[in-house]
Amino acid sequence: MTVTAEGPLPGQTYDVAVLGAGVVGCAVARELARHPRLRIALVEAQDDVGQGTSKANTAILHTGFDATPGTLEARLVREGHQRLAAYAAESGIPVEEVGALLVAWDEEQLAALPRLAEKAERNDYPHTRILGADELYAREPDLGPGALGALHVPGESIICPWTTTLAYATQAVRAGVDLHLNTRVEQVSRDARGHLLTTSRGALHTRHLVNAAGLHADTLDRALGHDDFTVTPRRGQLIVHDKLARPLVRHILLPVPTALGKGVLVAPTVYGNVLLGPTAEDLHDKRATGSTAEGLAMLREKGGRILPALLREEVTAVYAGLRAATEHEDYRITAHPEQAYVTVGGVRSTGLTASLAVAAHVVGLLTETGLDPGPARDLEPVRMPNLGEAFPRPHQRPELIAADPEYGTLVCHCERVSRGEIRDALASTIPPCTLDGLRRRTRARAGRCQGFYCGAAVRQLFEEART
């Protein structure tokens, strides 16, 4: 198992290098790891996996009911939903099938519901049902006044995006993939061995290349001579409400989509919080992940209509993520056989759901570029630490505490995170390089006090593990 974050890169030539360790890049690396003949590198510019869009999204496992029928995205989201639901059950990734309600607030939106149900049918999802106002309010009694009806989509689920990305990467590394963090690609050229990547940590050689660079996929694509798409970062700001707000909402509450987008939702999370958002702001700066007063005020205004009682609840955190929007409606996944290169661009908010299906599709495209992957094998399953509130956490498992009392010693009281969980994360296959990385692996410092009480103790454990 090889994970590097500093020093020169190895001098070997890889069969495939995957650039970008977000949820899609990690899924591709995992799929390639099923072929033991291949030497694979997963290359990430930042200090951890899942540091871009993959860590800051609405954390929904989509059925694909509202995708544009006939597109590549529609097919991969549909297949990905089935694959990821099964993988999550096997790997311990928390998923809750809470269902979604597309709420109609006026006659025009109400008239659109049958068309949305028909669109779901065309996407091979025949399970939607139109609800009248009475049944809607019976299901969501705290919904704001004036709703006329809704489309019920029972299969929509909430999921932990952090654990999903980490599970893919962990499985890939354990199967022999080299993960190189803090490795920013500065130049791409060709030499006798194939692609020569000039990086912030030296040269890396690979015969085949997969561009899963997310927000920067267009930049890399142009460096290789293509001009197929332009990424316009679309910022989504979100508000995280305290766990005490969780009883207010039972489903994912979605607006009826308009030409401007899917709009603002209210959704529970697997961690027991309630999300409000996102905004949809097209920007030019691919680093603009800050929140704005205007954006948060707009969300509160929208949220006040959807779920008025939510505005009286405490806000635990706000965050913003950037989606890799392009001028095209569909994913931009293309093989360039003459260059032994596959680009994976324009994978927006559905990328988490579609990730495993995208990975299988990309490996198929790589064979068209001349890659001979050899025989496939089943990977050794991984079992990830549970971060979800709907499943027993370590401090709730007497047999675990009896075998190791560290699981009964809480460090972060807001999120009920034990010393044992922190210890395990710090000694894991891909240990965190920062306190934020530790938070994504354990939820420590993610509660209502945001680390005010536990911050010093968590930092001490983190620093002790790194010495």
C-alpha cells in the first residue's frame, strides 16, 4: 500500500494515471484496481481525497428520475444509483431512503407534476406518485402554508459523501494503487514512455491518462490540444441546521424545477442535521468557496416559505461548494485513442450517484485507447466507520466498548465521537493530513460548538499520531 504526500515521485512508468481524487477519480482508480496486471497512480493536487466538489454537496443518492432522457448522464445516474446502493450496504456507508417530495406552490407548478412523472417513466423510474395537498401535509406537517400538491419520489436517498469517496480510495490503495497527494500537475507532454506529467513533486510517467480533474478538467483538456468544453464554476451555498431541527422534515423537499435550475431544497442528512440550499451562482474564480451575506439571506428567505419553523432553529455551519458546470447539458466523457487519453468532464452534482457507473464506462473507453487491462478480480471488501445517526455508533455498542474501552471515551460530545474512532482514523490506510480531514472521517469538531470544547483535545490526539 502506497500513499505519498511529499518528496519525489517514484520513477516507474504507470499503465494508467488518474488525475483528480474526487469521488469520480477515486471510483475510476478503484475500478482499474480490479485488474491486477495494471500499475495505477491516483494523483491529487490537494492534501486529501475528496477535497473539491466531493466534500461540499447536498449528499443525495439520486434515482435519476429527473435526468434528461437519452443522455449519458441519465444512463450512468440510473446505473450508478443501483451500484452505489449495493456498495454502500456492503461497505458500511450510511444511506437512508427517505424519499423526496417535489412541492408545487402554484397552479403552474402543479400542472407540471404529471410531466415530471412521465419524465421519470422515460428514465425507467415508474415509482413516482402525485399527492394532493391533504396527503402532502399529512406527510410533512411543518411544511409552509399554501402548497397545492407534490410528486413523491420514494427512492431518493441521503448518503455520506465523505465516506463514499474515502471507501473507493481505501479499496484502491489496498489493491495496489499508488495515491500521490500534494501533487499538482503543471505541464503535460509526450515522450518515449507515453505521457510525461511535470508536477509539483517531479516527473510522473504513464502510458494512459484519465482526466478526472473536476473544476480544472477543461484546463487539462486544453493542455492536451482539445477545446470540447469550458468549466464555469457554479457555487452552491448551503446552511446546516442543528440536529434539533431534524424532526421538522421527513423527506427531501425539492422545488419543481424551472429553466433556471432545480432551486433550493430542504433535506435531512445522515448525520442528523437539516440542510438548506444550495444557491446556483456562476462564477469565474475556481477557488471561490466562500459564503456571502446575500446568498445566505436568499436561502433563509426561500427556507422560510418551505419550512417556516426551520428559521427558528440554530445554525451549526454554512459552507459552499463549486460544481463543474459546462455549456453542455450532458457529461463530457470522451476517449482520445490517438493520445491514450480519456477525459471525464462536466460531471456536476450527480457525480456522486453516478460515480461507480462512470468508472466502469471510463475503463471501457480506456480499452478503446489500446489499454489491455487483463483479467478482472473481485476486490477485498472494505468496511468503513459508520458516521450516520440511523445506525449504531461505537459509543452505543456495549460489546465494542467491552472489548476496547476507548470506544466509550467521548472526545467530541456534540457529535459523540470517541477516542477509539479518532485513533482508528489516524491509523487508517489513508490517514488525514489535517484536522479537517479528521473531521470528515469521524465528525469530530463538526457539531454545534464547531470544536470550541473539543478542539484542543482533538488537536492533541492528531499531533501525537503524527510525531
